Amino acid sequence: MSGVLIITPARNRLEYTTRCVSLVRNRTKYEPYTHVVLDNASNDGTWEWLQWIIKMENGWFENVRALRSDLNRGDLGGVDYAYKLSVSETNPAYLAKLDNDMEVPDGWLTALVEVLQCAGADIVSLRRTGVQNHVGASDLRNVSLSDGRTVEVGTVDRVDACYIMRREYFEGTFGGQARNEDHGRCRKITSLEVHQMEGWDEVAGSYIQHEKYRPASETIRLQPSGRMR
């Protein structure tokens, strides 16, 4: 199989990063892959935790590599920075971007790679839950995977949070300067969900993250919009 380089920029929120990295380790069936976590100048122990897990004698996190930036390079800037420092060692065929507050499902990477290979796409993402607004997908069709699963795939105009592309596309078109409007042919696997940790609470009508990181008096309350695939 062709290798995948997964890049996760992390700026604090260590409790999210630990769960994200652990779920990638437990729910990734595809090999080979390398999960690079870029510490974007965190000050909450993120770097110390990463150093600890990669030195574990039992090799539990043997696919994880840790990088640190002394300044916060942001989201896509962090991806570009981590890619340039990792590409020669990992020599990947594909690049996957995964936010550090995402919970991936079983077999997530296998599905992304195989849909990218057969769906005529530049970028393929998973359907994200735990958010208020969803990016609608059109031209839905079924795609059969090598592990026996069938997933529903649709066309979208942008991707977020968890997606994959070929190395050549990243180097030639996407890179660290891309924004949502710069994306090429985007596909979304609408039947496979990646969940945003402590995201949108439809019952309470708020983002739980806002309750956690802001004083109660400043909690943002929003009205949920219509649900879309």
C-alpha cells in the first residue's frame, strides 16, 4: 500500500490531542501511515506529553512523530510547516489533515484513501458532526470498499477538519496557502462521520467548547440551522 502522512496541528487543548491521537492509533486499519503532531507553541504540556508517548518502550504510539514550532503557525500554515519537515523521512503518497479536536471512526483512513483513488477527486473528506452548519453534498452515489463496506459519497465545494489528498496535489496546488475557495474537486463520504469533540449541542443550542473556554456570562447561544448532508 502507498503511505499516508497524517498531520495534526495542535495549539494547547491537550485533553483533545490525547484523545485524537489515541483514536487514530486504535481505529486506523490502513498501513503504512505516520501521524505527525505539530505543537504550535502550546504552553499546557502538549509537547511534554508528545515526548513521553513516543518514548514509550512498548511502541504503542510507534506511528506518531512530534514536531514543535516556537510560534503558532495556525492551521494550514502548520500543515505546510510540518509537511516540509516530514516529507523526506516519510515519503508519502497521500497527505491527510486532521484537526486535534476530531474523533475518527473505525476504518476512516482506508475509506478516505480508497474513495480518493476511485472517485475522481482532488480532496476527500468525512462528514463532520458536532457542528451547527453542515456542508451540503450533491450527486450522491455508493462506493464499495475493499473491506466489504459500502459508503455514500457526494460532491461538495469545500472541506474541513478531516480530509485527504494526493501528495502531488498538495505540493502543486494546495500547499500552505490554500483556503476553502481554492479547493479543487471535493468529495465527501457522507455516511462516515468524524465527530468534533465537545462540539455543537443541539439540545442546549450552544457550542460546549464555548462553555468550557469562556466565562458563563459570555457563553454564545445560537439557534441550530437546518440539517444537511
